[in-house]
Amino acid sequence: MDKVKKPLAIAADAAYKTPAICNFLIENGITPALPYTRPKTKEGFIRKHEYVYDEHYNCYICPQGEILSYTTTTKEGYRQYKSNPLKCSKCPLLEQCTQSQNHQKLIQRHIWEDYLEEAEHLRHKQEVKEIYARRKESIERVFADAKEKHGMRWTTLRGLKKLSMQAMLTFAAINLKKLANWTWGSPKMA
């Protein structure tokens, strides 16, 4: 029996575009094919990418040229960078920067943010675009078929155990159909 080989690339939707997943994929030599995600900054506020990260000094620089210094790392793995509230209170961009009562801007950067940025750069490469485009033809098609042809749109069952059983049986049936189609193939012309 053939050994299962490591995938060269993984295509996933935006929910899987996290620092931990990007770290795992890139460290294991797997190309992440992940989509664009909109910045989650409130409308009218300065976005995180407008603050420049200085890797050498481990700090952020705001659009007005002030430094946000590293303060601590949370248990979730986020480094926190804070501004000087005395300087921020006189800033002309304060209203677009923060709503903080003490006039202090806080930016969080995950310890694996570099991997997330690398995945963002990779999504612009043509081969990664092609891999991501095939996702809708393969993965999304399976879920659509499960909903439309195999009764996964709703269920009459209750409880996680029963729903898991139904889902496993449904996807086992879909996989058996795929296997049968691959095995039978199309008739060969003589």
C-alpha cells in the first residue's frame, strides 16, 4: 500500500486564517492558500497596517511618528504595544486613533504574525490563486451535494452524538460514490 504523502498546499476559507495555522503550514513546508480578509477596524479609524512595525526595535510607529512601545505578552500569545498617553492627548488624529478614556493606543501583534503576513503575501502568487480557485470546485461542491442530495440541509435528530453519526454516514456514502466513479472510469474506445 502506498504511503500518504504530505500535501504541497492547503486551501481553506477565512475562518482558518489564523497565526497558529499559518505557522504550522509554513513550518511544515505546506503552502497556505488562504483568502483576503477585510480589516476589522471600525469605520473612520486608522487601520493597523497604517502603523509601521519596526522589527529591529520591536515597536510600532504611528502615522504621526510617535512610538508605541512593547509592554507585555498575553497568555494567548499576543504582544501588546502601547502609546504614551501624554503625547496622544495632544495628537490631532486622536479621534481617528483610539476611543480610550486615558488617550492610549493599544496594538496587539501575535508572536506568529510573521507567518500570517507571509500567507498574505503568498495569496498574490498565481499558483496560489489557482489552488484557492479550485477549492470551490472540490470542497464546497461536496458540502453543497451533502445539503441538496443527502439530506444535510436539516435534521430530525437531536444531540451531538446522533448528528455526528448522521454526518459520518453521509460523508462515508459520498466518499464511496467518489471511489466508485474513480474505479469504474469511463469506457475506453477500441
